[in-house]
Amino acid sequence: MTKKILIVEDERAIREMIALFLSQQHYDVLEAEDFQSAVNKLKEHPKLILLDWMLPGRSGIQLIQHLKKQEETSQIPIIMLTARSAEEDCITCLNAGADDYVTKPFSPKVLLARIEAVWRRAYEHNQKFIQIDDLLLDENAERIFYQQQEINLSGTEFKLLHFFMHHPEKVYSREQLLNCIWKDDLEIEERTVDSYVRRLRRNLEPYQCERYIQTVRGSGYRFSNHFGD
């Protein structure tokens, strides 16, 4: 997983100092100076956010509330980084959904230790990957990568690929795939499987991964990294 951190801090000197330090620790760093620029940076899928409380316009607490309302951002860990050091301020941030609270001024080494501790809690204990050659499926995030480049799939396409990668080298009929992917949806027909397989292959084709999904004539489909001539 790419260690991508978003720093939301309106004081440029502090933001650039943290960014330089974390880059030296091999983190991929994004920067934002206010609420709206932070929201825009969410499109780049940060895995952890360092967040100042006092921001121009809307506060860090309001940004936490915004993140928690969105399904795709609600699980991103947040570390508050603020000059407000009163006990009630810390409690306010933690109750809002922050995962940790660091007061300014701070030691970069202590900040790094806090980041790594939050990262371990959020990702390393429960992370689940399936990898076949250069194709990597992140089960927790429901994302698929080829050589660290993300492949965009619909939800159903992801489910289909997830099933295939969990069961390599086995042949599944269209009926079996319907029962496993679409379960009790009686309106779905067997030809729907063919349609989604075509879509999935089309999305994998730019990465030369479409050949993993093989048609077994008269039987169905198989996922395999063994290719015929």
C-alpha cells in the first residue's frame, strides 16, 4: 500500500517542514492549506490525514465531520496537529472522530512515531491482499492495482474479479457465477455474466491482464496465469 498522507495546515512554513520530513521517511505527501483544498485532495486517496484545527473559513473539526459523513472517507485515520492544548480541546477532537492529538510545538520524531502507531492500528493488522503476478487486489479498500497503478472497476466488476482471484485455476459455469456473485437476484440472466466478463476484460486490457480471464468452451470461465500459445 502506498503510504500517502495529506497535510492540512494553513501555515506554509509548518506544512512544508512536515512534508519534507515525511518525504524523507518515504511517505507520499499531499498538501492543502484550507478546507476546500483538502476536500479536493481527497480525490487522490490519502491514507492518513494530519489536520490543523484552525483553518481559514471552516475549521478542522468541520472537516472531520465532512469526512465521517462520506462512506469513501469515513475510515481515513486523522491526527489533529494544533496549538490548542487544553484537555477539553483534545476531548472535543477525539469525540469528533480524530484518532490522535498532537500539540504544537512538536518533535518531528514524536510525530512520526504517532503516525506509525495510527497507521499500524488502521491498516497493518487487518489488511488483506490477493496478488497474482503484478495484479494486486486490496480487499479492505476494494481496489485493484497493476504495478501500483489503480485499475478502475465498477462494484460488480470488482466482485467478479475478487471471486476469480480467490479461486484461480478452477472452471466455473455461468450458473455458478450467477449464484456466487448475484446470489438471489432472480432478474439476472446467464448472459449477464458474459456481459460483465466482457466489461472486466475491457478494463483489464490496457494492462494486458485480460488474458487471465479465460473462456473454457462449453463450460464457462477460469482465472489463470498459465497461458496457452
